[in-house]
Amino acid sequence: MNGKTSKIVSRTEQDVGQLVQECRKHGPLYEQNPKIVAHVSRTSKWLLNAIVKLKTELEPPKEIS
């Protein structure tokens, strides 16, 4: 993965993580529409897992000095 793509993936991972936090149970979004917010939360968690797998597979291992 090149540097530009790596930055995009990392930024997306952070943004999706924030979305999961905003969609937590009994949070401000959850109170507005629990069903759709729960769906967004589940989908976002799935995306986070996919991003971790992508990074694991495509980023070179870090060298240990």
C-alpha cells in the first residue's frame, strides 16, 4: 500500500471509529432512531474489522530495531 492510500485508510479507520462512538446505545443519535443507528453501528464495526484485515494484509511488517 503506498503512502497516500495508507493515510486514507488510517483516516477512514479513525472516522469510522468515531461514528461507532456516536452510535453507542443511549447516545444522542440512538435516542433519535434506535433501529437505524444500531444498523449503522453494526455496519461500521464490520467496516473497522475489514480495515484492520486490509492493513494486516497490505502493509509491510514494521522492522524491529
